[in-house]
Amino acid sequence: MNAAQVLSDPSGTRLFGAALSAACLMLALFAAWRERRRARRHDPDAVGWVDWRGVQMLTLIALAVGVLLVWKGQ
């Protein structure tokens, strides 16, 4: 079974949406934790290279898409 067959099946769409939602939720929580650590750092000159607020926002948007796929994939 290929990806097109899985996504054309309503239960496959719901499964994909649920997996996407779970992964995005975990990544959003990780990004929130990293952003909190960045905001509370002792050395203000020690900046990181990842924009954790942007990562969190993108994962929350993807989380909303995944929840919508689960909800509409009935």
C-alpha cells in the first residue's frame, strides 16, 4: 500500500492526522522549553542559531492542520 492509497482512505487520513498532531505537539512543547531557556540565559551575548518562537509557531499551525485532518477525516 503506497502513501496515496493510505491518504485516500478516511481512516488513513485520520491516522496520518493523529500522527502529525502528536509529533507537532511534542515539537511545540520542546520549542517552548528551549525558548524559555533562551529567555532566562545568564549570558545575553550567548545567542543561539534556532528561532524557537518561529519553530513553535510553525508546529502549532501544523498541529491545527493535523487536528483538522482527524476531525474531517470521518
